[in-house]
Amino acid sequence: MRIEKLSGPLKTAVLASSLGLVGAIAIIDCSADDPAMTSAAGGGPADTCSPSPTSPPPIDAPAGDAQKPPAPLDPISASAQKMIDEGRHTFRYDTFGDEAFWGDTLKLHRAVEGSAKGGVGGGVSPKTALAVGLKVDVDALPASAIEAAKQGTLDLDSVDTTLTLLQLDAVVGVKGFFDSSKNLTSMGIQCALCHSTVDDSFAPGIGHRRDGWANRDLNVGAIVNLSPDLSAVAALLGVDEATVRTVLTGWGPGKFNAQLFLDRKAVGPDATGPAGAAAVIPPAFGLAGVNLATFTGFGSATYWNAFVANLEMHGKGTFIDSRLGDAAQFPVAADAGFSSVRSSPDLITAKLPALQVYQLAIPAPAPPAGTFDAAAAARGKTAFEGPAKCSSCHVAPLFTEPGWNMHTGAEIGIDDFQANRSPDKRYRTTPLKGLFSHTKGGFYHDGRFPTLGAVVEHYDVAQSLSLSGAQKSDLVEYLKSL
Ligand code: HEC
Ligand code: HEC
């Protein structure tokens, strides 16, 4: 597959992106000594620069004032801006040292480079990478690569192109480590892998980053399965490698079983198989004001950030949660000592404050115009807050409870399988903004409801609401409008 010579709207988009690139280079003043850009471990390009802590002068400033320094931001705003910049960098580019796991232990980089370059197997072409849901950040591509794509000479079947993209830090959420001869020596992952997509403005899977959007195309199981050596995972779980591979294959796109590494539960409720025990990848936006995070409310967003960076990504940091020492509920975690993890050096803890600020600053995206019927949505809002009783739990504008936002399976008419895999044995009321951005893969923690209509139908039956057909479709339009 190659990107053919482009014409029409796509060509415009390509030109716009290259212009954007040139524009970005021209207008961003990246001072080399900016600590936000140089301190983060895990590397990555200086994607964003801390804007100077001053406001630009007003456009209509009299010529005589041009030399006058603008008023500085107050210290709190300046600090918040700095944390957002640092947090964004961490979210996008930090591996927290997890290349020791994904590269050195799982040897994923050897599968990427392929046997022709001293690795194993056929290697991973950009075409294969895109097929398993990986995304390419067009803003990381130099003008020459954009030009090659325009001319149809960027070879998407070639492993070399993948290696070039990795050198450019253009593969969203994946970091390649190279030696001085440009051999791929290791590989790590970043938060953006699962919680970012791109806007497809250049081509499908290639565009500008959308931080916080759930990547429901990403086949995490298939990617991990590329690893030539899963013995470490097999040993952690106390099963053989073939079993691990079967479980990973069962997840499918947009899903990940984070609790597998706590409790070894690989099969969902009612024997739905591995897909049922995995959760859909949720968005990581619209979380400001939301008390407990994750589908089952393990803790706050910063709790979970520390959890994931240490226990799932296998970065090097510190994580403490005595609840995971409960061997009855969390046998794998208790055995592995996950209730108290301490690495030296700690590459995670110092990054949590800015990462939290950034996460909470990511707004839920607004649905594109024309994707819902506004009049029906307005009627749906009335139903949501009235006869359908949705707002007894989903309280606007958070759309979760201000307070303790947790419920048993029975309260929402479902089984307790996933709830019981969490410390509070409950489900967290999901914040509902930006639902339009993750319709692929279904709704509820395991994606069991393929559409919003199915969700509404479920509540109608489970909570004996006796909604009319019109009320149900209005509710769906309202959900699409959030
Ligand atoms: C391999 C994919 C993957 C990676 C990498 C990943 N996450 Fe997640 N994330 C998930 C899944 C799946 C869940 C849902 C887990 C659950 O609820 O049981 C989740 C949940 C979350 C939530 C809770 C969202 C909500 O609605 O409450 C936050 C916040 C989050 N992740 C942030 C991060 C951050 C920050 C990083 C990097 C340190 C990260 N994630 C790395 C897959 C991933
Ligand atoms: C008793 C509290 C409660 C009530 C009432 C309630 N919900 Fe929910 N809602 C939840 C919980 C808890 C979840 C998470 C379920 C899961 O992930 O398995 C949820 C999930 C959802 C989701 C899925 C979001 C996603 O991203 O997957 C939608 C949509 C939703 N609710 C809409 C509604 C509508 C519409 C109503 C009214 C008809 C309603 N809810 C009533 C608690 C409630």
C-alpha cells in the first residue's frame, strides 16, 4: 500500500498540514534551555514549547509601546501553564523506563525490525502497524516525508519506513530506542498509545494528535502477541505462554484486561471469553470534577496514572496500595508484591503532578455539527432529567455524581463480574461527555451494548421505566449531543 498522489480535498489537507508544519516551525520559539522540554525521561521531541510566560501585545498596540514588556502572568496561571506543558510532554512522550519491559524483556523491537535486520519474523511495516490500530502523528513528519507521501513514494510496505517513523517519534504512543548506527535496540510505550488518536486529516490513521481520545482501533492483544518472548508474562500469571497468547488474541481491537495482572481472570461473565474480561479503552478527557476514575473506581485519575505507569506499562517508579495485598481478591498482585513497588531511580512519581493537571485540563470534545438532531436532543434532555431518571446518577455537567460515584451491578441491571475485580466491588458512573468519539467497540465497561440505543433500551427494561419509542430516540439524540 502506498499513499497515492493526492488530489481534491485530501490534497488540500496535505498542503494544509505541510503549511501547518512550516508555520509551526516559524512561530514557535523553542528555547533550548526550557526545562519542560529537556528534563523528561523517555525522550521525545520538543513537541510543544512552554509559551513565554507573558501575553502577546495587543494587535492594535501603538507603535511606541512595541518595546514595552507585556504584563507577566500571575504566578498561579504561569505555574498551571507550565504543568500543562510538562504533563502533555509526559502523556505523549514519556516511557517511564518501560523499555526495560517492552524491549529488553518482551523483545518487541525484534519483531518490529524483523529477521532481515537481525530481529525475528517478517518485521512490522507501516501498513501492518496501521492495521493493528497504531496512529501516525503528521506533525512529527518532516516536509520531505510529507512530500514523499504526496508523490506516492513513501513505501508503507517497508520495515525501513516504520523505523524512520520511530526515529521521528511519529508513531503515537510508541518510542523506539536506537544506537549510534541507527539500529533499533529497544522499545517503550507511552500513555498516548491507548488514550490518543489522530484526526485522519492526512490519510486514515495519519493526522494531528487528539490527546485523550480512546483508541478503539488499537489491538493491544495483537501488538503484545508480536513479542517473540512472553515468558515473563506467563511466569507472572503462572500459566504457559500458549495460554497467554490465546488470551491476548481474544481481546480484539480497543480492549485491554488491566486486572488480568492482578487476579488472573481471563474469561468474562457467563463464559463470554477473554473479550468479556477485558475493558474497552476509555477516553482520558472530561475528567475534571470526576471523583473516582476507571470503570470500577479504583481511585482518582492520579491514583490510576501511578497504577498504570508502574503496574501495566511496567515503568520504573513507586506504587503503594495495600488493597492489592489481598490474596483472595488479587492473587497475582499479592504474589508479585504490587501493593508496594519501589524502583530506583523512580522515573514516575515526580511526573504525576503535571500529568494530573494535564489530564484534568483535557476537555471532552464537542460533537461535530450535524451529528445529532438538536430539537430531539432538547426533548431528550427533559426525559434524561425527568421520566428516565438518568440524572439521579449522571448529574450535569459532570454526568457522574458529585460525590461518591459508585454503584453495584444490580443498581444498573448488570452482573457483578467486573465490579468484583475492584477494591470497592462497584461500578463507577461513567461521565458521558464526548460519547460520539468512542462509539466503536460499544458502551459499558466491556462494550456489551453496541449502540446508545441499546444502552437506553437496557435501562428501560432493567429499571422498568416504560419509556415510549419517541422518548428513547430523543434520549439517544441527547446522548449524542453531549
Ligand atoms: C495498554 C493501553 C493503555 C495504556 C498504555 C494506558 N491506559 Fe489508561 N486505561 C486503559 C484501559 C483499558 C482503562 C480502563 C481500565 C478500567 O477501568 O478497568 C484505562 C483507564 C484510564 C483512566 C480512567 C478513565 C476514566 O474514565 O476514569 C485514566 C485517567 C487513564 N487510563 C490514564 C492513563 C495514563 C495517564 C496513562 C499513562 C501513564 C495510561 N492511561 C496508559 C488503557 C491504557
Ligand atoms: C444508578 C445510577 C445510574 C442511572 C440511574 C443511570 N446510569 Fe448510566 N451508568 C451508570 C454506571 C454505573 C455506568 C457504568 C456501567 C459500566 O461501565 O458497566 C453507566 C454507564 C452509562 C453509559 C455508558 C457510557 C460509556 O462510555 O460506556 C451511558 C450511555 C449511560 N450510562 C446512559 C444513561 C442513561 C441514558 C440513563 C437513563 C436512562 C442512565 N445512564 C441511568 C449509572 C447510572
